[in-house]
Amino acid sequence: MVTLSAPEQLVPSEALLEAAATGLGFSQGELLVAEAQLGNTTPDQWLEKGDWLALAKYVGAERVFFVDQNPVVVFARLDDQSDNALRVFYNRIWCMARPQLLFLARPGELAIYDLGKAPIRPGERADDRGRLLSQKVKIATEVQAKLSEFRREEIESGRLWEDSRFARGADRADRALIRDLRVVHEALPARRLKAKYAHALIGRSIFVRYLEDRKVLVPEYFKKVAAQRKTWTKLLTDSEQRPFAQSDLASLCYPRVLEDKDFTYALFDQLAKDFNGDIFPVDEEERQKVEPEHLALLRGLLLGETAEQQQLFFFAYRFDVIPIELISSIYEEFYNEEKGKTRTTGHITLPVPW
């Protein structure tokens, strides 16, 4: 008679995450609960760190560890065991832009990921390209021994960051976004478009993606503009034929608008009326000089449909997650360069949905 052994019981993700928080000393430091409003923190903590805690809650994290005022470690659980769920979740946390480490617990597994590395492309493994920093711990009692190099004291003292694995961090979301935008900016003038018009197109595109990702611009807004012509309405309603790097990009309206020059500038004109008119002004020379090929290149770069996109991360950027301060500073840079200014002369306020 053959005796079948019972299936191995996986350690719950919450037990593993708690073992990391307590066993590695984080609970003795400034480890705060992710929350959308003041609740578990003191009023002073909320005043200083509430934006980060609300953002962490929004992306699905559980807690955030701070060093001084800086969010350094994100603690999160993911009970979905699929590779796709891990890819999507990691990339959302990555878009927070400032944290350095992700302590991620899944049923029967605790791993530490480097948020300064590249986001996960479709078809890639999360453990590749230097993202996985630790061996995966499967038992809560092994956390202290196997993850000792990631103790709170090592992080607060800065000793951990002396490790050669953290030498660059060039692919952290904030640095990567600035770098990728510069690549796009260089690509457009290479197609015989004046730099000032390239600035204008990129700046507007950042702003529209920001508004659309944060549900300030909803499909009905684009449909209202499209109602001027049947061909524009068709662009918004037809099934997308070309592949997207991530399927959720297919729900965006702006890339569809970029397929038609007149539709694109009708949208820009409407935005200039509905928002700060100084943000979206279009002069007649620009309208004449920008060609469909420029918009096609911009669209391709934003969606991952061209060769230049291969090393860019536009497939991963989520402007509903990327901190508003970063988007505002980038937009101001493009705005001031487009105006020929050498430094910022004012602050541009973007609408925030929370």
C-alpha cells in the first residue's frame, strides 16, 4: 500500500512579512503603515510622510520604512502566484520612484528586490537583470539568518549601499523617466522637427498621459472632441490592431488620437480652453511644421512599437503612481525650455485626484 504524503503547507505571506519587519529590526525604526488617511500615524508623521503612505496604500503595499524623511523600503504581500501578477505588481511599486528596496512576501516565499533596477518587461522573469537581491526565504524562522545583510542598522548606517550592486541605480523610475524623455527629445529633431516643437509635443504628451492615467481625462472627454469628425470617432472605437507592450495600454485614448494630426491638434486646442491656456498654446508655425511622421514616432516610443523603444521603459510608467512632484518638475523643465527660459520662473500646479 502506497502512502501519499500530505501537500506541503506554505507559510502565509503575512507571517513572512512580519518576520522580516520584526526579525530584521525595522519595527524598531520608522516603519509606518500604508494608509489613505491619518489613522495609525501621529499628526506630525502624517504631515511629513502622509503623501508617501497614501501612495503606498494606492499601489497595494502594506508598510513603508523611512530613513529621515525618505521612503527607503516598501513592505508588500502578493498572494497571486502567477508571473504576470508579479510583473505588474513590481512595476507599480517601481513607479513610486524613490524607494530603494521591495520586501515582497508571497505564500511560502519572501524575497527582496532592488527598485533601482529596470522594470519587468513582458516575458521576463522578475528575478533577472539583478532585481532579485536575496535568496528566497521559505520559513519565517530563517529570516534573521538568511537576510541579515538587510537589517535595519545596515540600511540606516548606509553600509548596505556601499555594496557594488547598488553602485548605479540608473534605472530607478525617476532617473529612467528623465533619461527616456531625453531620448524621445533627440529622436524628434532627428526627423527634421525644430527642438522647440519637440519640447512642446513631449511636454503636452506627459501632461495628457498624466491626466488620462489619473482619470482626470476620461474616454468621454476624448469622444467629445472626436465628435467633430466620424473618422476621429472611428479611431477611438476601432479595435487596436498593433501590439502593445502591456495590454492595459490598449485602453488609453491618447495614443489613438496621435494617429491623426488634425485630431491631435483639436485635442490640444480643447485642452488649452479647459486648462491653463499657457500650458497648451499652439502657434500656427508649429501646426504647419509637425508632420504625421513625428506623431507616429512619438506614439511608437510611448507604446513600444519602434526600435528606439527597446531600451526605454514607457511600457512600465504609470502616471497615476509616479509622484506628482517628479511629473511637475519634468513638465516645468520642458515648459521652460520650450519658452527659451534657462531656469524655472514659476510653479506649474497639476490636478491631483487624491
